[in-house]
Amino acid sequence: MRVGILTGGGDCPGLNAVIRAIVRKGVDQYGDELIGIRNGWAGLIEDKMGSLGKDQISGILPKGGTILGTSRTNPFKIEGGLEKILKTMKDLRNADVDFLTIGQYLQPSRNHTEIKKYYTPMEFEELKKIALKMGFEHVESGPLVRSSYHAEKAIC
């Protein structure tokens, strides 16, 4: 199975540990192939993806932020952004990626980047329906969804 990992919406402590755990568990226990998506949503739009194996995660724990990078890119606000998301979803399926999580940056405080539009659960539900029709085996989609959201449901 191929699993894509995207870290978006900004850095937070512990992301590298999560990336490392996902790669180690996926490779060692399930024989999965992991794909790292660089720079959050911007990487999806710009097709910046690459193989993520044990060599790439060696020594990442003491590094700050996330080795994959993030961005404040909001694909819904970019002209043609939604079309690019749908194209990227199709590209991920063509690359045999089976699991997909779709979430939204949420402003943690007034000192952080402002949210210009809050997308409704119905909008995320529509993306989920589209993704399932494309053939993804498991999709979590919603404003509060994060990369490991309900991961136990997907792999158990």
C-alpha cells in the first residue's frame, strides 16, 4: 500500500516524531511505501512529492519543525485551486495511494495567520465523496481532521 504524508498549516512540536513513527510502522510492520508531500498544500498543488523511507527519517527527532515543511497555502483561495486539489487527488490514486486525510488550518490565536474562510463540514463531506468515488479505500475529511485522524480505523 502507498501512504502519503502531508504536514500543513504550520509547524508544531512533535511532527517529526509522528512522521518517523508512521514511516517506521508502515515500512516494518505493513511493508507500505510512504510518500512525503513537501510544503503542505503547496506541495500537492505543485506536485512536490517523494519517497519517504527509513533513510530519510534517520536522525530527524532533534530537528525542529517538520522535515516535510508546511505552508499557509489555502487551495480554495487560489484561482483554480479546487481543480488542482481534484487533479492531485487523481494523481495520488494513480500512484496507488489508498488513504487520504483532508483538513483545514485553524487559527490558534490572534497572533497567527487569520482564517479568511471557514469551510463547512458539508464542503469537506463533498470532497470525501469525490475521493471515495476515485477509489481511495479510506478518507477522513473535515475541518478538524489531522494527518493521523482516526488512523486506527484505517489500518485495523
